[in-house]
Amino acid sequence: MPRRNDLKKVMVIGSGPIIIGQAAEFDYAGTQACRSLKEEGLEVVLINSNPATIMTDANMADKVYIEPLTPEFVAKVLRRERPDGLLPTLGGQVGLNLALELSDAGIIDEVGVELLGTPLATIKKAEDRELFKAMLQEIGEPVPQSGIISNLEDAVSLSAEIGFPVVVRPAYTLGGTGGGVARDGTELVDIVTRGLKHSIIHQVLIEQCVAGWKEVEYEVMRDGADNCITVCNMENFDPMGVHTGDSIVVAPSQTLSDKEYQLLRTASLKIIRALGVQGGCNIQFALDTASFRYYVIEVNPRVSRSSALASKATGYPIAKVAAKIAIGLRLDEIRNAVTGKTYACFEPALDYVVVKFPRWPFDKFALANRALGTQMKSTGEVMAIGRTFEQALLKAVRSLEIGLYSLTLPEAGKLQDEEIEQKLAGAHDERLFVAAEALRRGYTVERIAGLSNIDVWFLEKIKSIVDAEDGLRQPGSGEIGLAALENAKRIGLPDKRIAELAGMSEKDVLQKREETGMSPVYKMVDTCAAEFEAETPYYYSAYETEDEAPRESGRRVVVLGSGPIRIGQGIEFDYCSVHCVWALRQEGVKAIIINNNPETVSTDFDTADRLYFEPLVPEDVINILRKEQPEGVVVQFGGQTAINLAKPVEAAGFRILGTSVDDIDTAEDRERFDSLVEELGIPRPAGGAAYSVNEAAAVARRVGFPVLVRPSYVLGGRAMEIVYNQDDLVEYMRSAARVSPEHPVLVDKYIFGKEVEVDGISDGTDVLIPGIMEHVERAGVHSGDSIAVYPSQTLNPQIEERIVDYTTRLARALRVHGLLNIQYVIGPNNQPYVLEVNPRASRTVPYLSKITGVPMITLATRAIMGRRIADSGYSPGLYRKMSYIGVKVPVFSFAKLLDVDVSLGPEMKSTGEVMGSDRDYAAALYKGCLSAGYTFPQGGTLLVTVSDRDKEETVAIVRELAGLGFRIVATTGTAKALRSHGIRVQAVKKLHEGSPNIVDLLRAGSINLVLNTLTRGKMPEREGFRIRRTAVELGVPCITSLDTMRAIVQVMKAKMRGELIPVAPLQEYHFGEAKA
Amino acid sequence: MKGALALEDGTVYEGLAFGAGGENWGEVVFNTGMTGYQEVLTDPSYCGQIVTMTYPLIGNYGVNDEDFESLRSFVRGFIVREACGTPSNWRSRFSIDAYLAQQGVIGLAGIDTRSLTRRLRHYGTMRGVLSTTDLSPESLVEKARNSPVLTGQALVPEVSTQQPFVVPGGNRYRVALFDFGAKRNIIRCLNNRGCDVVVVPPHATAAEVLSYDPDGVMLSNGPGDPTDVIYAADSVRELFGRLPVFGICLGHQILGLAFGGRTYKLKFGHRGVNHPVKDLVNGRVYITSHNHGFSVDADSLPPEVFVSHININDGTVEGLRHRHLPVFSVQYHPEAAPGTNDAEYLFDEFIEVMGREGR
């Protein structure tokens, strides 16, 4: 059954912005799918609102639409493009939901497009709990006792019938939003209320709780001829009860005998056949720990986070194969690209262990509830490969970049035994480390297993690490036994930890290893456990005897990737790394990439000439460099992760390509940078470093309040803050910053003005500035959390000229070769002040590249390799302005993180971004906001409660909203201010003023929009926090910046004029008029 | 305790011994299954072989009382990267170390098994010696070179029954099973389908088989080179046209010989649970369990026999079928254990054939 000839043009739906529960894996899947379809000679159309993705590159599809992923806009594209087929199963839950909505709205029929991959009926069967249960019962597969409810009363009675604890799962949400385990009636009411709100069909499943059972997943593929295979299975370290996205996962399963393995495999095949999935499918099981009993927990009839992981863990490209199946190919007709010899119809055999470790944002959100349950909280993940479980686990831990390089968590050492026991009993991000601490204290494996329900197999492995560490502990001896060292390396302990335990220096450990020939070898991931010769250059390190990766030949350069997706370092840097690899290959240089994020395109085995799936920490990176001896290392595209490696890499004797380590340091070191800008005569906000509270106060007095305070040592997650007066400063210093001679605090004058951001490419002499971006939110809101607009809409030519001049001079002075990013604030008298210079790729690069059409990374890579910008046909200075306006809008995942304040400030909180683009600014803004998930209530009630300093400015905005038909409700002070300007306002009680207060109104559903700005203090007990959280949890839009509100008002007005907003593909941005 | 493996090509791997001590020789092969080591250890087809597992962590779920494929382990040695000393599974009764010690099997851990596998893949299966008593590389290599090759060893008699016996499973059909080293699960699969199984020795004649008045004949799996069991091919040939015949693995090769075909040795064989086999009759592909070092030469078969299944990876013969007679066989293991049950439908077909041909 070769591919269908009736298909000429296929449209792929992407997954939109990165949010918790939906990360880079869908860029990987979508990119693979687009390439796979083009490979088959099809015309490919793509829609995705996320500009930071590889899949939205102009060369990925014939037409790339960066448009909102709403039924309305997808329909517009469908009508314009008239594709033969629509492939929604590679765009995550967003893709599936859109397919359902388009079908329900009759659009699929209207445009006569065929849904490819998995039939709609299947999606419904897997997604609708009732249909799903019925289907499973029909084929005799066990499901936990459960029922669907759509109101609270039914939830209560059903739970009584099933018996507590019960799991609450809302239907049709991402990453289990709004779900949870309810242990009693009170918890049930809370979780069900939230769940109903988040379910797009207002349904919630109440389910028998199988917490404590083993959780096992299977990745299954099926083609149109009913051939089925399982790509791999995975076992969760954490027992049932923790969202699989938040679990440490190992592949393949470790504690299942062949009987159990096959029992669940057989069930998986039965299920995928009954569903009729054509493509990939993920099936989750709960398996009893003391019998063959099991339950089917969940089925995702699409590629998923797990399938991306399974692809990287096995080398089997699930998305690529799924796309080919969708257009009619059979598994035995698709080549296994890894071996080049065998076919996609087989089951990979692993001869290594894979560990996935979630990356949680708790470093940014210190006040967030860290308990793990059915609601996913991690933003990303790392994967590690080893020949021992311990090695894979320890590699994963150090890949996380959370300051840990072994299983020792310093805080755990301070816990009382009772606290340890308590922490073992509950699931949270640090349980692994607490278990290690317990073992160190002599708790038995059995006791820990009893408390945590973690399988003793995993605990024994942790014990093996703890024991190996004990074997190294020889205080003061400064010596180390060879056997102990060998064992330590085999189980994956880094030199740093070994040195610490043995009382030696890291250098001595390295020397000892070199003397005894103890360096890692590299093994290949080949899908077949070496049974067949493979062609893919996909490697991991192991302390074994045979090395399979002969040094790459010819000119070669190592590109350092960006590690796990986290707040502040997202998919943009993977985009940059991948483009750098491609540009190097174009230059005839072999590109070798090192990265550890399984979700990404950069870790696809055919992106670079060679892929090392390894931690991005000095030891592991330098080991590879020693082996490969590249002509240089590129660090400027992998975010802070790669930049942080520049110094150690250089110290190890390797060349950093592009901007030098010393110049990077000039940009990052406060004092060196200050003297540089002074020399250049470029203004920056006055300020200085303070080494004590008194000094900080002195700096503040000198520059004048308000000041922006940035401690280098952070307590309780409150890093940067804008402080308005002396009292607040002292309070802040007391509670949030630890200041000492080692940990200075930076105090800068806070300039209240428009923030502007620039990305430039420099070849050392010429500096090309593709565009100037203007932020909607004024300085003080982190640039990553601001709405950015290109080209700037309000800057006059003189300011732009000055910015171009400053940028060019800074780039030259810093001897930048490659990219740099500069943030400016426009102060009084239209004077730009430089806030920050980052001599590396920034998160706006993909967005700016797409909207301007300038291949920024390619040019930067060429500059790094010594080529001039002019050689590529670009002239220095500001690039011509485009007729298309691109608005980048941040996307937050607040609904998933309880106890996190949603207010915007100097600390970044967004997880992803979208772009709206149009020839008209308001339309671009509208598209951007729509893509970001903003809802625009058409009238209703607006709640206003703003801080004193914002009251004056709020008046005009509220007046406009009142003009749009909003009824205004405000707290006493705000109401008074508004009334004095003649606005009709109803006053409402604050929380402490009794009932009915703001929160009561929100709960009652009588507020449609909230405008709230921050008053001092961010502690959860404060009113503002509770108002904002309540709004977010109930899904009421809550705006915390007056600038954002103004932008939204503009959008509301544009929308109300009923404008017909056109869509256009990226390919048309830079050529003539878009066809209507 | 130290242990070492020496190959006939002169390679020596030193590691840590587990299980029993001593010295043994055999053909060194690798198995790519990530689970199922208990079944592998007790599969009589591995008689004469030193088995290395490519998955590095072996013994994780221990050894239980149920998943044995025969009464004891017939492997000549067992090589792993890491043998788990602290297994975890509700059915686990012994650690792999304890089980091998009890069975007198030498285990070797702590070697780069991937390196060994790549060597075997590249140069083909080799003779080897596993020892905990002689750790001299020269001496061990010499022993490996002087050890007998697989072909010519009387392995089948070592692992099969000498006396016929009956395993009742219901009286739907009676199946005579030639035991060349049958895995228990073949009997279980027949029993589960309501068949009484009469297990007969490999030397049983056609007349002896017919004396049990069976509805069908099964030819089991077993160790070694099929040409060493040529006597069975003669008995089987006499049964053609009289009874339905279904062969598995060695049974399939014997059937190939009975048809007048030839068998040949594969470079490194198929051992694992992930092999894609295409059923050329229905066009479907199944993921199947394999353990064989020999194969039937398709070109050697008479016209009345056709190749019904092929391996997608290397195109080798995986199934045979007689065009007119109810005689068929597969090279792989529909009884699984270890491995998938994708091919279990073949037992149903056999039952169907017996029903059709039967009384």
C-alpha cells in the first residue's frame, strides 16, 4: 500500500505556545512530520501561532501560517488553501481539540478536507471518558471504577459510591489542568469546582484511585493495514498518583517480568486496534505490585510528550513514521532511518537505560506548592542515557541545572527524621533526594518503600549510589582507591563530587583518571542493541571498554545546546542551536551538537552531523571536546546554559568561537560594563553595587527612588524588585536579599519609561540590526513577559538612530562576533538608556527572524566563522522596515501553578510566546492576544483595584472600558478616584471588609475582567494575591499592567468594529500584497 | 570472584563471575530481549551455547517459580553487563545469581557486552570458553579454539525425553509432540486449546506416533544443527498426508529437511523478541520471538512447498507451507515465552486444520 496518490496538499496543525503540559515536543513532532510529508512529494501547509519553533520556518512547509489556533482562524486558512488532507494528531491536545471543534462547526465538511491519521470517531472515543470506558469494556480491558459528572452534587454522590480517595480528571484539558486526588469531601468540592471550569465540555471524571500501583506506559504504532508495534515501554519511578509528565521515568521498564511486559503490550495492541488509530498512540496503565491486575488509565491517540521521549530513548522517529502512515504508507514500507537497512516495522531493543527527569519551575516560584499530583507542574524535562541506571539518573540530575550534581540536597541534611518520613510519604520534586538522605541516615530500603510506595528496585539503586559515595569518603586522606573510583565513574558520579568526598581537588581526580586511563567511551543509540550496523551518529557516554565513535573527520565545530525548557530559557534557544547547526553544515563544517532535552529538534538524530546526548556541565562537555578536538565551540545560541560553559571550556584549552569569553565577561560584569559604557559615553541608569544594607540605602539615596534591586543571592524567590521608598528597601533587604561581601546587591535607578529591545548581528566591524522592538509594558516588567511589537510604533527616527548608534558602538567595543541583544529604556527627553547587554542569542531571535525575513542565526554563524555580513548581501545598520507588523505576546501557565502570583514584574514568569502578524497593528495585536489565550469579554463587569500610584493613570483606561459597555466595580480607594473623574462605579468590599467581597463576586461568576496592579509585598496572605489567584483559577482574565490593559482595550475596539481580519503565510510577508 | 570469557578469535573479556564457578565451553551468541531472561535460561534450544544478553541490567525482577520453559537451565554460560543482586517483583523467589549457582551455570558480569555483541555481529558466532578457574588468556583462547563446533554435538538427546508421556489438556484433540527440547509453553498453548499432548522422543518412528492415534503432529523447537537430527526428518516425512503437521523452530528446519530442502547456518542468528515477520498469505506483519542459528534455504525447496513467511529485516525464510497437504511450520516462536503473542494465532490455525482433517 504505497502512499495515496489522491493527496497532493496536506495541512498540519501545530500546538501553539509552550505552556506547562505542552512543550517543545510538538515542535519536534511537527518538524518531523512536515519534513516527512515533503519527502513524499506533498505540498505542506502549516498553521501554528508559536514563532519560536523550527516548524514555523519558511522552509519547513510550502505555506507557514503563524496565525491563532482557533477554529475561526484555522477555518480561514482551510478556506484559503483548500488542502486535500488535514493532519491534527501531531499538534498535541490543541490539534485534537481543534479538529473536534472544526468538525462540530461543520467546517471540515464545508471545505471538503479529509481528516488524516486517526479518525475523528477515534479521537472522540479516546477523549470522551464515557465512550472510552464503554469501548474498553467492550474489548474486555479493565478500567478503574469511575463516572462522568457535570455538577458538584453528582460528584459528591459518585465519590461516596466509589469511596475515597478518588482521582478527579477534567475532560479536554492540557496536562491534566484542574485535576487532582481528593482524599475527602472538602478536597473534592475544591478540585471538582476548578475542574469543571477548565474542561471545555464542562465534564469531570471521578475515578477510583489506584495510587501506589506501578505506572507503566506503552508507545504504540499502527498503520492502515492493521500492523501494530510497540516502540517502547516506560516505567515511572513514582507510583501512580503523580502526573506522568511530573514523574521520573525510566525506559525500558525495569521491574516487569516478560509476562507482565507482554500482558500490557498485548493490551496496548488490542486497544490501538479497537480505537483504529493510524499513527502513534500512548497508553498508560496502572499495574498492581502484587498480582497481574492492571487498569487502563489513559490513552492519547496522537503523538505526545511521551512519544517524543520514546523517540529519543530508542532512536525510533515516531512522528516521522506517523506522518507517513497518515498518507497511506505501511510500517513495512517505511525505512528505519537509523539503521538505513531495516524497516519501521519492528520493536526497538535498547542496550542502555534511559532516565527522564522533569524540570520544575520552583526555582523561580519559591512560594509555589511543590506537591505533585495529577496536575502537571514541570515546564520541561531532561533525558539521560547510561549503561547503568545509576549513571543515567545522575546524568539526568546534573542536566537539570538546579545546582545539584549528586543525590545530595543540602537542605535535606537539615531535616528532622519526622520531616524526612513525612516528605517520603508525599510526592514532590525533591523526594528522590530525600530518599537518598534517608538511606544515608540508615533507613532501610523496605522502610522507605513502605512510606513512599516507590519500588525497592529503584531504592536499591539509590542505595548503590549512596554506598559508592561512602566508599569514597576518606576525609583528609586525599587519596582514593582505584576500584572505588572506577565504581564511582561507572555509576555516574562526577569528578566534582568524587573530589569532594575524597577530600581531593577536582583536578587531582581528573589526573588520577587520566593516569589510569579511566575516561568515558561513547556508545551508539541504534534501535537494535547492536544487532545491525547503524548509520546514525547518535551517542552517549559510558565507562566501558569499547568506543564506537571515531572522531569526526574534517573541519568540525561543537554547538552547545540549551538543556531543559524552563522559565527564562525556552524553545527559542533550541531554534537558535538548530539553525546554527544548519548554517555550519552549509559552510561545509561538520556540526556536533551536545544537548540533553528529549523534546527538541536539536536532539533529533538527523539534525547535526553528530549528536551527543549528554549533560551540559563542564566535565561531560569537556570529555566530548577532548575526544572530538573541534576547531572551536559555539556557546552563544544555547542560552545561559551554553554561556555558562564558556569559561570552563576555554580553561580546558578549547577555543570559543565568536565573541570571546573575556568580552562576554565585560558585558556580564557590573563594574567592567559600567566603565565600558562610560568610556563610550552611552548612558545607563545610575546605580551601584552594595555590600551591606546601609550601602544599598546610600546608593538609593544618591540615585533617587524608585530603584530596581537585584540581589546576587536570592532568598525566597524574590529576586529583582522595584522599590519605591526607604522603608520598603529596608524591608526588602531584610526579608528577600542576603547581602554580604560575597553577595552584593545591585541597586539601580528605576527609569519609568518605554522599554525597547534590539537584536544585532556583528562581524566585528559591521553591525546589522534586523529590527527594533518596542515593548507594550513599560520598563519594570521582564522583557520576556512583555508584549513586544515590531516595528516600533511610537519611536521617532532620532531615537531609533541613537539606538542604532549605541548598539553598533557597543557591539564593536565588545568585539561581538555573532549575536547580541540589548535592552534600552527610553527616559525623559527621549534619551535611551542601556539596561542590559547580552552578547548572545536572545529569545526574540526567532520572532524577529520570521517577521523581518533576515536569517539571523545563519548570518551570526557565518560571522562567528569569520565571514563578513556584507558577503551575504546585507549592509550594516538598521534593516529596512517590513510592512508586516509582528506582535509577540507572552503566554503564562498560571492555572497550573497554585500559589504563584500572576502579577508581572522584573522576574520572568511566562513559559512561552505567540506571534500575531498583520499589516494592521490592531489586527496583529488582536491575533497575538487571541493566540495567547486572552479572552475578550464583550462587556460585563470590570473589577478595578489598583495601587495608589496607578490611580491617576487608570482613569482614562477605565473610561474607555466603560465606553465599551463595561459595568465598573472597584474597591473603595480606586472607586473614589474613579468617581472623582465622573466615572460611574460600584464600590465593593475588600477581603478583610467582610462579605460579599471581591472574591465572593468572582466565585459567583459576576466579574468578567479584572484590572489589578501590585501593591507592596508579594506574600500570599496579601489581598491582591488572593484576588489575582482566584481570578486565574476561575479563568477570569486578570490584567496586572496598565499598559497591557491599554493594548487590550485597543484590541477590543478593533474587534468591535467587526473588522474582517485576513490571514497570510509567512512566505508572503516580504513580497507584495497578500492574496485575500 | 573473577571470571573470563575467551573467544576463538583471541579476544578475552575479564569480569566478575556469578552463579556457579568452573569452566565450560560453547557457542557464544547474543539475545536482544530486554525481558525474558528466565525463559531464555530454561529454553532447551540454548543447549550448547553461552548466551550474552544485550540489555545491560539482567535479573531485575528475579527468578520466579512459574516462568520456566523446562526443568532446568541448559545454557553453557550466561553473560550480562550487570546481574541484579536485589531483584524486585512480587513473584521473585531467587536472584539470578542464586538460580545460576543452583543450576551449575557459570555467570559472567561486568564486561562490555555491547562490545562483545558487536564482535559477534561482525565476525559471526564463535566458540568460547567461560572460566573462573583458569584466567590465563592464552590458555583460555587455546581451549576455545580446541572446543567442538556446534554441529555434530548430540544436543537434542541431551534435552529431550527418552520416554513418551502424556500431558492432558482436554479431549478436544490429541497432538503428538516430537520433543527435540520442547519449551513448556508449546504444551501450554496446546493444552489451553483443549488438546491432550503426547510428548514423544526425538527418535520416535512414524508408526509409534500413529499408534497414539493423534489428530495432529507438532515438531518442537530444539538446540543445534538440524542436520544432526536428520533421523527425525525421515519419520516426519512418513507422516505427510496422514496427519496435519506443524513445526516450530528446529521443528521447522526438520520439516524443511523432510521436504528435501537444505539448511544453512546464519552468521549470528536471530535471538530476541522484536523480529518483524511478514505473513505472505495475509500480508500482515507480526513482531515475533526468535531463537535460531540456522535457516532453511528457500531455493532448495520442492515446488509443492512455498515460503509463507519471511523476515523483514534480512529476508530469510520464516515459514513454510505445503501447497496441498496440511503441513506447515514457522522458524519463530508462536508460543512466545519470552516475547509477544502476535503469532499465537498459528496454534488456532493448527487446531482448525486438525478439525478440518480430523475424524
